[in-house]
Amino acid sequence: MSYMNGVKTASLMALLIALLMGICVSIGGMGFAVVGLIIGVVMNLGVYWYSDKLVLKMTRAIPADPVRYRKLHEMVDRLANKADIPKPELYIINDSNPNAFATGRGPGHAAIAVHTGLLHSLNDQEVEGVLGHELIHVKNRDTLISTIAAVIAGAISYMALMLMWFGDDSRSGYGWITAILAMLLAPIAAALIQMAISRSREYSADRGGAQISNPLWLASALGKIERSVSINPKRRGNQAMEQMYIINPFRGMKFSSWFSTHPPTKDRIKRLQTMVQI
């Protein structure tokens, strides 16, 4: 991950924390800002230690049998060596949606989960391209940062709701207008910040994954996954996890693209194809 990308991400994370503390101040005054800071710290610690276990349990992932999925294990092992990181644990999810994601706090404490639909829809080269992308997420610790961002954004939305119901009853008319605006705008601001963090890291993972695998393999995989998801989007599941997948499996209304955690797939494919032309 580049230095400037790191600075940008750190700045956006700081904005999320500041937004959370600001909501807490609106609820209970300056003294309540400490509560917001404590909430943020506790959430971050919980995510740091247990995020991978929770995500794998939520998605009903099971360890990939080393005999049945020998080829998949060999791919991950080879790509992890190229990326110069320990081989992550490998899991399988029985889901027809062609997708994959990585989770965990970083190299040495990570896992990659692959949907059975991905193995059925993509050829070996395209699967390798996807695995390379996910391994770079692990190497850059994107899995940890993105999960923390999602947790804090969720807390901001919850605290904004509390602001409406448990704020100061002695507010003036102006104070109530401010509270309502905060309740409406704070979650939107949090979603936009979360989106900015995720999008920049998807581009970085595409580039890094292509370097340890092949840009055209990943580009082809993204095209196939995008077409499949567009025709048959995922109807069930926790949409808070959408940023973890290589392509968002959930599709909603048109305006939802404004808050998409992933860059446009066509743009991602074009960037990968450009890598071959250089």
C-alpha cells in the first residue's frame, strides 16, 4: 500500500472517530465525548481479536478439505509465497453466488473464504486472479481496517438514533433542528467515509493481486462475477459485509451506487488491462 494511500486511510478513520465523538457530544455534552472514545476503542479491540471468527461463523464457512480442494490450497500457497506472507487459512462457503473475501487482522492471522459458485463459474486462471486479489488485502491489512470502518460507521448510525430519542429535552427549536440534521446526515457522512476507504483499497488490491498473478486473469474474473451478480444478486445475508467481497453481491436501487463500497467494475477491468499494455 502506498504512503499516500495510508495517509488518506488514516485521515478517513480519524474522521469516523471524530464523527462518533461529535454525535456523543450532541447527546450528552462534552463529557459524553469520552464515552464515544471508549466505545470506539472497545469496538476496535473486539474487531481486532474476533472479526475473522465472527465473519466466518456468520457466513457458515467451513475449512477447505486439503484433499478435495488440493488445487485451491496449492494456488493459495504459491501466491502467498509470491506475496511474501504466511499462507492464510482457506475456507469454503456453499453459496451459488460467485464471490470470495478475506478476513482477519493481517498476515499470520487471516483467512480466505471462497464460494462454491466461484469455483463452478470461473476457470483455474480466473480463480487464481481472485485469490491474488484477496491475498493482497491480507498483506495490506485491508481486512482489519475495512471491518473497523464498518463497525464504527454502524455505531455512528446507532448513536445518531439515540441523539433523537435521548438527547437534551431542554433544546430550543434551533437545537432540535440541529439534532434532526445530525441524525440524518451523520450516517450518510459515515457511509461516504467508509466508501472512500474501501474503494481506494480495492484498486490497490487489484494492482497488487495482478502483480503476483496475471492482470488479464483477474480482469476476466471480475467481468464474469459482475455479470453473474447483475443477473442474480444475493437476496439474503448481511449487507454490512458487502465491502469484504471482491464484488458487492448485493444490488439495490440506482442511487445506492452513490454509496457503493466498490469502484465501478468496468473501471477496474480497464486499469488491469492497462497494466498489460505498459
